[in-house]
Amino acid sequence: MRYLPSAPSEDRALLDAIGVGRAEDLLQGIPAPLRLDRELDLPGQQSEQEVLQQMAALAAMNTQFHSRFLGAGAYDHFVPAAVDQMISRQEWFTAYTPYQPEISQGTLQHIFEYQTLTCDLTGLEVANASLYDGASACVETALMAVRLQKKRKTILISAGLHPHYQEALCTNITPHEGLQLVLVQLKDGVTDMDDLAAKLNGDVAAVMVGYPNFLGCVEDLKAISDAAHAAGALAVSVTQEALAFGWLEAPGKLGADMATGEAMSFGNKLNFGGPYLGFLAVKDSQKREIPGRVVGQTRDLDGQVGYVLTLTAREQHIRRDKATSNICSNQGLVALRANIFLQLAGPEGLKGLALQNVAKAQYLQARLLELPDFSAKFSAPFFNEFVTCYKGDMKTLQAECAKAGILPGLDLTPYAADLKNCILWCATELNSRAQIEQLVEVLARVPSLVGLAGVAK
Amino acid sequence: MTTRTREPLIFERSVAGKVGMDLPRLDVPAARDTRPAHLKRGEFKALPSVTEVDVIRHFTRLSHWNYGVDDGFYPLGSCTMKHNPRINEKVAALPGFADTHPLAPAAHVQGNLAVLYTLQEWLKEITGLPAVTLQPCAGAAGELTGVMLIRSYHVSKGAKRRVILLPDSAHGTNPATAAMAGYEVVVVASQADGTVSFEDVTGADGKVQKGLDTLLAELGQEVAGLMLTNPNTLGIFEYRIQDISEALHKVGALLYMDGANMNALVGVARPGDFGVDVMHLNLHKTFSTPHGGGGPGSGPVACTMELEPFLPRPVVVRDTAKVGEGGVAQHSYRLDWDRPLSIGKVHAFFGNFGIVVRAMTYCFSHGGDGLKAATLRAIVNANYIRKELAGVYHMEYQTPTLHEVVLDDSEMANDVHTLDVAKGLIDRGFHPPTIYFPAIVHGALMIEPTESESKEEMDEFIAAMKDIALQAAENPESLHQAPVLVGMRRLDETMAARKPVLRWT
């Protein structure tokens, strides 16, 4: 086995030194009846060549779409070669949590820079080293808000939050007796301010709102923050497409007390949904309640500037059941991807890229709305996603697109009663004009229900 | 290599006008500005204006100050810092996997669903438990999922119960997890051999710590479950685990196994065979996926059929149809969302799928026989180090150990402590072991060599440890000052926490 340092002479030398005849003799600590008395029923060892063939065959079972118009929390963006090349250095990807700062300054300084950039994007003051993904970041943020708000036990969540984030919140808040999640309805694709006002009261710890939301609509975060604050609640911005920060004002500048969400858009492939990157930024006054790793600047014995894991009194390995979270391993290498990506992009690149996304989405929308079966669902401004109503048959549309090698937008029918036959479209810098034209061409060929009904008559 | 002692923060290298990313030519009309005025993005204060050259040099220089598994011996106990096979990375990067969207219809992601299904099946065989979810993104997330399964199980029986028991040797994530799942934590005593005690234990300070029998008698049906790491954080197999399981089951409580140390058991013993109801695995430990400087990991959960209905949704299902004349079995995969008793989603989509692909590749490479061989070698390696160093460093528990060994500083000369030993190892070219954990051993040095280490590599480490013990007697100041050879000396953690500087301004 190519990874095991096994050789007859070496194995013998080790066993002799230990004073046992065979390796199995070292299992004496496991009572014999508890040991497995047979070999594992798994495939046998394989060469690298064979492994690659088998895994590549599995990969080939997936459809390779040459153009994709699906986002909904997982965004298709270009990944600069420098990102993949750099994270492939063993110093980054084979190391672990920087427990020994003197030999982990690379990772520590990177995290310090990542924290700085997260604060810059969100307009807030303190960021952590990452959380698992957008969904669990929402959970951690909600629990943190409740800790900060002491006696308040209700979390209002806008129905515009990503459905998976909503569900993860529900999964994780349920065990906490006394806490409750209350949904605020949408109106024309954005949080209904009247419903929000009706549900805000002295028990509300925080209001969580998508920015932009799951339906692609840009919420008025300022108005929502103001409403939350007037009731003594914290305003939490949840962003599932972090590239929008290149186009939309930073949540902190609009009154949000905490900004969280998903930043996979910075330097990651789709990867079938993970590993992705949960982020969290908060106000300075809240820093001792933040979950996860945090890196701080300090000096060594010679006075040199260096970095260490800090505020560890919040964490599970010190505080155990009183910790701010149980999180230990987070998404370190994905945060490194984001850091490299953001440094490459810089302020002009990020704004330019964001603007291209807006342009592509606007063009896609304009072209779709020229087709008789498509109409706009909402009127709010959007970043790179928007919803259309569709009068045709969804299954036929999906089949025709697939035949043409296109992955269309998300059928929203299963997500809400008033979204029946609606489609959530996404366009990014990766969608060329030619792709959009081809999509429109294919869609134009799909017979509409109206047309079919006509034939039936 | 770099001889520089300092790489400035990238922000200090920023020069307005420089770019590191050229954008493609826009082939559609320019965007109309639809934003309300107050939502227009303001200026960035930190995002740097630098070139690709600057960025590549910056991260290359920073990387030189990290120590990775490929640099050498990395015996960080409990973290299983084994070799990260490169084929795993290559496979995960195949466009067939990397370019797939998590919300694409199931018919178009059959390969991905086959990966999820197959690894689940293999993990069932490895753990001896009949149900698996791959959704949790790391060990702690797996623990939380597992404890929430326990909670839902009890709720389905009438009441969630109040208490989770765990031994004093437990990882910090265990009590933190129990609290996050809404449980109170009660600690069970360890006995003299380092395993869970059924009887009460009187400590050196005269305090009595309650054993499992007392706690179960007192708390009875208040106990939801016990979280137990096995082998425990001392590397000792909890040899009475079946009795523990039976005692718990008698009061209707369940046994959770923290699988952080599963590298000692794969192919050798299966938790499902000794009474475990639910457990998590760490794909980034046992199954070789890279640790990434702190993730991403993956923490699958395996459980009994009693707990299966509560697993996070969706669940990957395989349908088999017989086709053609010969009745050849043809498989297709789908996602089952209709799981009324599910605890719900714990992450968006399917968790860290890319890590699952790597772990499956690792299993393919080893096969069942190779996985067992790896386990045995990991145990041999730990016992070799134990044998060579047991006379040099104090060892609190003499019980046989499996994949790791815990030494301590209690017999070190001249006020030399575990921290000094760790820093002395850094100067000698090694990553230190896990230190000051488990807390039940004062000044613990928790050494886990893994199966990746050759005798030669271990001999160098053993020589370094012996040299440190010698220096402690002869030249303790050299250890108090260490490290002095890596460009950074000991850092002031107190100052960092007292006056936190958490970003560049």
C-alpha cells in the first residue's frame, strides 16, 4: 500500500522493539468479543490509476451543462488560476488549526487579513475565521443574537431567507426551549414592512433578512434595520451571494448589527454545494460573544509583530459547555480561497465584476421577457438573480434545456404556493451573450400551455 | 525558501491603480443602475490594489512560515495528521464533480448521488451501524447532529430528557455540543486506568466524583445519553463500553460515540457491534482529507435504525430495476425529502461534498484490507513511541493504548514544562503534539503518530524528545527561550486577548 511505510524488516524492527510478535497483539486493550472477527466487506486495494478511472467514471455520470443559469445559494463564478495554484501548496492545505503560532504565522496572518476584508465588505468591526456555510452561519448568528439580547427570545426571520437557511435555523433553534422563530411574510418579493411591524415586540431579539434575498430581490436593509432598532431588536443581514457586496452598500453602513451568510462566490467552484464558506461580522461591542476562531495581532518576545488565536475564553476547548459555540474545525482553506480571490480582485475588480453580474442578469431578464410565456414576478431591484413567471410546462422546459446542454433556473413551484410555475434565474460573468441567446432560442421552441390548450380545442 | 523575517500585511502593499484581475469584455449592454441611492456601494477601505505577482509572492512567503504534514512529523494528538494523498485532490477537482450544481435535478447528478450513497454504505460497514448521513461539515457539527438525533428520539418517546453525561477526559466540543442541543452536562468520573468509572472516585483533593452507576441511579430517566470518545483521549479503549451501553439502555438513555479516534478501530472493531447507538466520524482525520489550516472537514453520523427516521434530510436513496432479458440490475439514485420525523437540514445542500469525494477516493485506494493495515500500523507506531519514551517522560496511565500515547511533564527537571517541550520540538524541526489535553493529565503531551510515519521519522522525533529531556536537566534556559530558530519567538497571547487588534485599520 503506497501510503504505508511497511516493509518486512521495518515491521519486524518495530514489533521487536515493542516486544510483541505481531501487530494484532497490540489490540489486547479491546476485549476479544468486541473485535471484528472478519475482514471488512469493501473493495480491495487499488492502484492510483484504477482509483482515478473509477472515480472519473462516477464523475462522468453527471451531466456536464455547457451553460448554467442556476444560482439559489450556489453561484457559478470564474476562479482565477492563482487561487487553485496557491491553495495547493502543502504549507496551506496540509497544516491544521494554528495552535502553535510560531510555526503557523502564515495561516494566522492570512486569517487576520481575511477578517479585515470581511469587515471591509460588510462595514462591520469584528469578523471570525469562518463558519461552515451560509446555513450554519445563520444558526450561529441567531444564537449569538439571543445571547446578546439576554431576555428576548424571539427571532424574526424574513421569508426571503434561503429555504435551507430557514430549515437549518428551525433544526437548531428547536432544541432551545423558550426560543422561537417567527416568519415575516414577503410582499412583492421583499419583506412586508407591515407584517414586520406587526411582529416586532419587546421579545424580539433579532430580525434576520436576506440581502439580497433568496428571490434575488434587494431588500431595503436600512428601513428594516431602523424598524428593528426602534423595537430594541438587532438587525441581521444574511447574504447568500457575497459578490453583491461589490454593488450594494455594506450592511453595517445601513444599520445592520451583524452580517452573515455565504461567501463561496469568492474563488470556489460549485462543488455540488460544498465545501463553502460561512462568514460572520459583528460590532466591536459584541466580539466576546462571537462563535469560532478569531485571530489577533500581538508581539513576540523580541517585539516583532505576529498573530495568535485570541479571545479563546469563548471557545469550546476552554469554556466547554459555556462556550459560544461547539465549532472547532471550520472552513479554513475556503477562507484562504476567498482571501486570495479578494486580493486579486481589489476594489476595482470586485465592483467591476459585480457590475458585470448585474448587466448579465438584466440582459437575461430583458431577453426572457420578450418571450410571450415569461413575465416578471417582482419589481424590486436585483443583483444577479430574478424571478419570472412561466406559462409553459416546466418539465418540458427542463427537458428541452437539458437536451441543449443548458441548466435552466430553479423551478420555485415546490418552495411556496404563490411561486407556482415561477423560475429563479441567475446570470454571472460566466454567462456569455451567446449562451443567453441560445437559451432564449431553446425556450422559444418550448410549446406553451396556452399554445397546447389551443391545439386541444 | 525565504529569508525574510516579515511579510507586511497585503494592505501595506496597496498602490491605487494596480490590478490583479482583468475582467472579461462585457458582451451585453452595460448595467442600468436600479439601486436606490442609499443602497449604492460606498468605498472600500481595506481591499488592496495589487497585481497577481504581488498576491502570489505574498501568499508564497506567508506559506513559508507554516508547518504542514509534508514538512515532517506532525503528531498532533486527536487530530490524526496523516498523509494527504494527492490523488484525492485531483479527483475532487474533476470538472465532472466540481462543476455540478447542488440544485440540479437528480437525473443530472447521478454520479454525485452514487458517491454519497456508496460512501454511506462503506461507512455503515466500517462502523457496523445501519444508517449514515454525510451532511455534517465537521466533527463538532456531527456531534451536534448526533445529539439532536438523540433528542428527537426521546421527544418521540414522550420527553427530551434533561442531561447528557460525559467523562472528564472528553473533548471540549462534547460539552459545548450538548449545550447547543439544549442539554445540561453532568460529568462522569474516570477511574485509575483512565476509563469511565461505574463507581464513585475520590480525588487527591478529597472531592468525590460520581461514577456512572450513581449518576444513572440519581438521574435515571433524566439522562438522554452519554457521549464517549472511544478509544478515549488517552488512547485507551473503553473496554467496558458494552456494559456502559447496557447500563444506559436500562434507563432508556443512548450511547453516543465521538469517533475522533476512529483511526484506531477501522477494520479492527465496529462501534455498532459494542452497543453504540450513534456516532460521528471525521473524514479529515481518519479518512485523510486535508486539514486545510482549520477545515474544511466533514463529520458523517452513523446510527441505529431506531434513530434513522430522524436523520437530516434529504436522504440519498438507491432504486434498483432489472432491465433487459438477463434481468441486469440497474441502479438509479434520488433524494428523499419526505422525511416527516427528520430533525431537518443541518447545512445547506449536502454539506462538504468535495470532502466526501476525497474520503471515498481514500477508501478506494486502501480497500478493506488496506484500511485495516493502516489501523494496525497507526497502533504499532504509537506503541513504538510509547515504548521508546515511557522511561524518559512520565506516563500517568499504564493501561495499554492504541493509536496515541499521552506523556506529561511531571518528572521534568528545572521547571521545564510541557509548553517548553513543545517549543523545543519546534526548534528541532517537529510539530509539537497536542498539549495540556486531556485535562485529566497535568501537563499532557498527547502524541498521535498515525500510520504515515516510518521508523526513521519516528526515531528522529524520539531522539529530539530525549534531547529535550536531557536539556531540561542540563540547560533548561535553552528550552525556556525556545523557539529561537523559526523567525518568530513566543508570542504574547495575554496582550492579544486584553487589547484585541482583530483587523487592519
